[in-house]
Amino acid sequence: MPPMTGSTMLITGGAGFIGVNTSAFFSRNGWEVIIFDNLSRKGADANLDWLNKRHNIRFIKGDIRDADLVNRSFRKYQPEVSIHLAGQVAVTTSVRDPRTDFETNALGTLNVLEGIRSNSANTFLINASTNKVYGKMGNLGIVERKKRYEYETQAKGVSESQPLDFHSPYGCSKGAADQYTIDYGRMYGLNTVTFRQSCIYGPHQMGAEDQGWVAWFIIAVLSDRPISIYGNGKQLRDVLHVDDLIECYQASIDRRAEVSGEAFNIGGGLNNTLSLLELLEMITQYTGKTPVTNIQGWRPGDQPVFVCDLDKANNMLSWQPEINTRTGIESLIDWVRLNGDLYQN
């Protein structure tokens, strides 16, 4: 559904990996896009340059921890929709520096919610949460296979009825943001939805060892860098191409009245699962290059398996992934090859 003439969208973290793809999509589809970003992430400056060459984007250089600037931005633009993507994104970073993690993810999201409540109460907010709000899910039986772990009984994956368990400072900060988003819908009548996103991958992803593992493995193999495997490499995830995620954002905007106040598990689902070992095998098959790996101990809070049950998203959003894993991974390998200069440092 195209936006109304003059409709504005404010995207926090709009120069990051998900943000640059989201900003480009909605700008192409007639939205006036305002990016709010502090450009702290590697590649954010290049992403912003890329956007400015192709789209008419407004930019606010700012940090979501700056409540006054967040308030002024919502007061000035009164966006019809805001997609909240800004945040601290790595479990390992949260363990090293839990205060900054809290201030960015929990307090920063509160600032966004307060900015909307106080200045732009009709804004529909999409909050990017994470599957880490479920913790290690030790109550679920796990079966070990040759190259992957699998659930013993969760035939469809993890549904939204799974109890929350904020394991790790990152889980706590994102979990607080997740719950504040839902509760501001209940308490203040705001239109909010939170997406507990599983492993997202795609173009413009500056993967690193502690975040964005799909892109990081591809970058490392193509640049002959060693890859550390934490655990045994059988950890299983459902992976989702960023273009499919953005279609989910669009579906929620189209159905905002029905989905406000809800939380959704959003990932590739059962049809798009990969273990670390399986991804390395796929990269080797496509590139002909054999990765150099070394085995390290398990990371705190690492889930042996996480796969989304997509029934709720399918039923309420009429959404499901369209890009299969092999097609998506091969397209990302091609993109990294064509843009290798971005990964030199």
C-alpha cells in the first residue's frame, strides 16, 4: 500500500545495515525518509553516502541517548511511521560494557517512546527487538545431529508464548526495550509493534566476529581471514534476508491497527535454517575457497538452537519469507565480492 502524499518516516539507525536497506526501500516507494543516526557503526558513513547519491534523504546526526534531540526530532517531523533500529547490537560488547549497552538499548528506546508520546502521539512505531529476549531456553529438548542441533519437540520452532528470559546484559537491555514498547501501547494508547528478529543478513552488512555472523563468515573466507568457531559450530539459526524483513515492516504498516501492541518472532523459519558448519560448507561450495577455522569455548548466553515459529506473523501479517537460504547467501557472496573495498580495514 503506497503512503499518503507527504507521509514521513523517521528511521533511527537508518545508516546501519538494516537501516540503509530499509531507508532505500521506503524512499523508493514514496516516503519522505528521515534518518536519525550517530554514524558510530563501521560502514555507516559509506551507507549514508550511498543513500544520498540515490535518494532524497533527510539526515539528523544524533544519538538516541540524547532525549532532547529525540524530542525535537519527533516534534519537528511528526512522522506517520518510525522504525527503531538504533542500538547496541552485540552480546559480547554488552558483557564488556553493560552500562553503555543499557543506556543505548533500554534508555535509548525509552527516549524514542517518550519522544513519540510527548510530541507525535499518532506515530506508528516498529521496534526491532531480538530473539535473545528468550535466553538459552534450557527447558526445550535439544537433539545433536552430525552438523547441527535441532529441537526435540518444537516442530514449528519457538512461538511468542515462549517465556522471556533476559540472559546476558544485551538480553536484558533489549528485553526491557521490547517490553516498554508493548506497554506504551497498553498504558498510553500508542501504536507500537515489536519484532523479535532472528539472524538477518544481506547487502551492506558489515559483519564482525561478534555480530552479523553470516556476513562475517563470507567476508572472512573471501579475504583469507581465520574464523573463530565458538562452541562446536552446530548452533542452528533461522536466517532471514533483509529484503524479506522489510516486506514484513511494510505488512505491519499496512495492518497497523490490527497489530499494535503485539510482538512477533520474525526470522527465516523452519525452511531457512543453517548451522555455522553448514554455512561454511555452503560458502566453500560456491566460492571454491576453504575457510581456516579455530575452535573456541562457548559464548555466554549462546542458544544451541533458535528457529522462529512464524504462524503468528503468517496469520496476522499475511507474511512469510520468500528468499530461500541458498539464493540469499549466494547473492550476498556476490555483493561482498563486488564491494570488497568496504572490508579492507
